[in-house]
Amino acid sequence: MARIDAERRDLTLTVVVYGAPQVGKTTILHCIQDRVTPEKRGPLVPFGTDFGVAPMLDWLPLELGVIGGWRTSVNLYAIPDQRHADATRRLILADADGVMFAADTQAGRLAENVSAMRSLRDNLDDPDGRSRAVPIVYLYTKCDLPEELQLPREALNLELNPSAHPDFACSALKGEGVLEALHGVISIVMRQYASQRPGA
Ligand SMILES: Nc1nc2c(ncn2[C@@H]2O[C@H](COP(=O)(O)OP(=O)(O)O)[C@@H](O)[C@H]2O)c(=O)[nH]1
Ligand SMILES: [Mg+2]
């Protein structure tokens, strides 16, 4: 949940990029890092690189400036759908104000995307099984690849996004669609906060 300092009007959000291994989560964070002026972001930090496995998470802190009168920062995390990161992802997802679900558009990766979506839902449930409605947007990644390798957006939405949350075609390598998706999820989170704290 967001950390709020009402006196100083500081708001710190947690946004998670979640998805199967190799969908491009770390590349998405690099893409955002490259496009934000250096004084508005920290370094990209990978955590848990021991044991020769992929990092348990990447962390990128961002300063968004003043939004609706609040000085707003974001802790952006990339978390893999991988067993070795189980405890970490539960902890961070429990704190998430918004999620960017990254799904690889390649047809051959559909099963992994579906499995990552299921584990996201499980991990967002609280311990007594109630699901938590966290704002979510979908990033359909690697849209720079040849068309014949990719599933159409409609097919991906049918399998992964039946509730029709906002979706964005993106290429983190080319820098397309990523900032739009980040902006999309933060706008939804900020609208939600404004409606929960009218007049704040
Ligand atoms: N063609 C293409 N390849 C990408 C894109 N984003 C990531 N990749 C590649 O996909 C692989 C996995 O990327 P990475 O960011 O490490 O995935 P992660 O495991 O989800 O963090 C790497 O070889 C990247 O270069 C993209 O937008 N287009
Ligand atoms: Mg990674």
C-alpha cells in the first residue's frame, strides 16, 4: 500500500511488473530508466543474484513530481513468476498499488503467460483467500518481432485479460508502449486514491 505523509503531502506508490521469465521485465525497467531524466530516478538495482539464478527482483525508484498536489514517487519492481522468488513476490505484491502484467506476444509462450497470470492472482489473494482488486494494465511485449511469430492482441486479451483491463502493445527494445503503460497504471492508481480520499 502507498506510504502517505499527509503533512508533507508525499505519496510513495509500489508498482510491480509481473510476468513469466524472459518476457522482458528487466528490459522494461531499463527502458523506463533510459527515458527518465537521471535526477528523477535512482539506479536500477537487481536483488538476489546469488546461486547462479536470475535476480529475484529488480528495483527502480522514480520521482514523478507533483500530481494532484501530492509529491509522488514510485518504487517500481520487476518480479519473476519463479519458485525461488516465492516469498519475495508475495511480500511485494501484498504491498502493490498497481501491477503491469507483462506477457510475451510470441505464440509459443502463451502457456507460460497463462501460468504467470494464475500465479499473480494466487499471490494477490490475501491469506484467507480473498482476492484484492489491484489496478492492472497489460503489456504485450516484443511487438517488434515478425508478425507471424506473434499472437494477435485480441487472442491475448481473450486468454489473459477477460475483464478488459487496459492493454498496451510494447517493445522494450525499441522503447515503444512502455511509458504509456506506466502512465496508464499510475493514472488508475491516482484516480483510485483521489476517490478514496476526496478533498485530500
Ligand atoms: N525482440 C525483443 N526482445 C526483447 C524485448 N524485451 C526483451 N527482449 C529480450 O528477451 C530476453 C529476456 O529479457 P529480460 O528483460 O531479461 O526478461 P525477464 O526475465 O522478464 O527480466 C532478452 O534476450 C531480451 O533482449 C523486446 O521488446 N523485443
Ligand atoms: Mg529479469
